[in-house]
Amino acid sequence: MSTPSPFAAPSPDVAAFVAALPKVELHLHLVGSASLDTVLALARRHPGRGVPTELAALREFYAFTNFRHFLDVYREVNLLVTTGADVITLLAGLAAELASRTVRYAEVQVTPVRNRMAGISYDDLAQALVDGRELARARHGVELGWVFDADAALGPDGAEQTVDFALGHRPAGTVGIGLGGMELGVRRADFAPAFRRAREAGLHSVPHAGETVGPAEVWAAVTELGAERIGHGIGAATDPALLELLAERGITLEVCPTSNLRTAAVASLAEHPLPTLLAAGVPVTLATDDPGMFHTDLNTEYLRCHELFGLDRAQLADIARTGARAAFCPAELSARITAEIDQAARA
């Protein structure tokens, strides 16, 4: 069952401001973005794969006990996505949700090796991403980019296969290479050759690091993987030298507060290091990670930071601007979104 919210209702004026504030979403996994209704439809389309086909049971299925449990559930849901049509179903639902939260641009993390293991050929996956991206723009006015995410559990070879897909197919909207999954006992440095090859081919480096471990792997993401943005990165909060480096280099952290709570990466949101990161001048953007699984959305993330950390409207607008600046979209799109944010902030 979903966890009750520990937050008081925000004031109506702040809620209205957040609802109208143009945003980008830079840390969002394709499978984890699926709403409960979408997952139910996929589970019923592909029964017998271990994912519940009734709503109450699916909510219970999403009650994660720790980060490893979350990864196990994620991979089971991923096995429901077996055709290009399934991918387009996910993207159609995602684009509608993003549009309803005033999200203008999103970079979606796709794990092609896991998709292939679920039964989708690379050709079908690439075409589905092209078709889904066009649908998102035409039907909902949302622009999508792709970060191809290597699953750390598949090791450096899996990362090399991920780069092979990204470079060999390079569907429209391809912007970068990521690295997700377990951190404990998995060194970012081991994935350096794959990331080097991707960067030399013009792709951006956006690995997860410091989600469930301390600053050492954030350092490794920067020094070994050439990270330009970092997924989560909250483990950096205990290392002043690392915070200074991130601030000086303008390396944006994609911070996902509700995700960190749901996977037990933090014990409570009251203990979340977001205020420490902001106080150190580290660029931060807010994101949902896996909103369908964590029962959240981007507006909720902004409102929770207002309620818990006291971020006012000007600070929330700054976080939205940081996201627009850190996005790997065309410069004219970034500038247009930033201008919209400025207009909303003035209003």
C-alpha cells in the first residue's frame, strides 16, 4: 500500500504557482514512470509474469522494503514490456502525465539491454522511441530526449552493449549514456571504457552515483566517467571538497527526494541532504525517478521541498531554471523554457 504523506497541505497560492511553473524532468526511468493503470494494462496483456493484475495487489507490490527490493520489482515490471507497442503505450501515458504537470521537456532513461532481454529487438525499440517521441510532441507538446542507461548488475559488458545500441541506432532525441542499479560493491570506475567511448562519440555522461553510498562513487563518476550531471548524488553531502568541486564545475545533481525515501536511501525526508547541497551552491534540479512506482509527480516534489525545507517561490523557480540550463536539449528550447519560467516567476 502507498505510504501516507507526512506533509501538510501547501498554501493554495504556492500550489497554484507550482502547477503553472514550466519545468523539465531530467531523471525519469521509462518503465518506472508508468502509472498504476498502465502497469495493470500491461500485466493483464501479459499475465503469468509475476506482476499483480489487480489494483490493490499492485499497490502492495510497490511497497518497497529497501533499494534491492525496489530493483527486483522494477525488473519484474520491465519484463512486461515485450513489444514496441508496449513501449509506445508507456510513452503515451508518460507524455500525458508530463503535460499535466507543465513539463516542457524530459530526458527519459531507457535500458536497452534489459528491453532486449524482455523480448524487444533493438530495431523495434529504436523505432518505438522515434514514434513515441513524435506522439509526445504532437499530442501533448512535450519534447523527449533519451538517456540510454546501463544496468550496473550487467557489468561493464552490459555497458558496452548499451553504448553499441546508442551509437548504432541513435534514435532521434538521443543525448547521453547513464548507469543505474546497485552501487554497493559496484565501482563506477569499472565502467570508464564504455563511458569514454560514448563521450568520444558525442554523447553526454549522466551516471547515477551517490544514491545509496557515500561520496567516493560520486568522485569516481566525475573523475572516471566524466559526469556532466549526476543522478541523485546525495552521497556527496558529507564531503565539503566534493561539494566545492560540484559547485565550481557546475555539475548538476538530479535529486529525487520521494524516491530516496521510498527506497530507504534516506531514513526520512526530514534528514534529506537537499538543504546541504543547496547551501553549498551545488546546482540541483528536482526529479521523480520512478513516479509510477513511488506514487509521486514532479509538482509534488516541488511542493514537498516547499513544505519541508521552506523553499519559497523564487527558490523553486531557480531550481526549475537549473533544470532548463542542465538539460541536453537544443539551446533554443532551453532558452524558451527559461523565458517561460521567468515569466511565471514574475507573475
